[in-house]
Amino acid sequence: MCRYTRGVDRFDRDLVQSCFWPDATTVFPLSADSVFKGQYSDYLDIDVETWKPYTAQQHYLCNHFSEIDGDRALAETYQFSFYWKIPGDDPQLNSENSGRYFRELGSIH
């Protein structure tokens, strides 16, 4: 999770992609009415576009839970994140959010 948020905060597509298997699939909300379901690399193409108006992003990771059961793993992490748009000194362009990252992995070898 730290490597993932480090990549996002540094606008580093390659670092973010390195957190996922090449054939990883994902489910991510795109808006209140739309959800992406598919290959993570395809989602990342969309996500990188949303980074463009920002001068900085900052993620803070909070409670983390992980569990391994046989060949399955679960990780859940709560986060707060802050975003600054151009120009960074206009508070109406800055935003924050909170959320939960949830990862489930199967067939771990």
C-alpha cells in the first residue's frame, strides 16, 4: 500500500503499475454512476488522465488489516488524501477525501 500511494503521490505510473500482477483485474468507481471492471492496466490508463490537473497529491494511510488463509490473502487499508490543483494557492481548487483500499488475492504461490 505504501508503494502504491507513493507512486500515485509522485505521479509515477510505472511505480503504481508495479504494485499489481500484469494480469490483475480491478473494480474501481469512476463516478457516482459508473464503475470500472477489468484489467488494472486499463484502469490505470484512465486514472493517469485524472492526475493531470494536479500539482500535488498526498495520501495518508491509516488502519491496516491483512490476513492470509491458504492460497488467499486479504488486505484492507483506510486512507485520507489531499489534492492541489493549479494554481495551488486557490483553496477552492484543493480537495480532500477518505476511503478504503481493499485487495483480495487468490492463488498465491
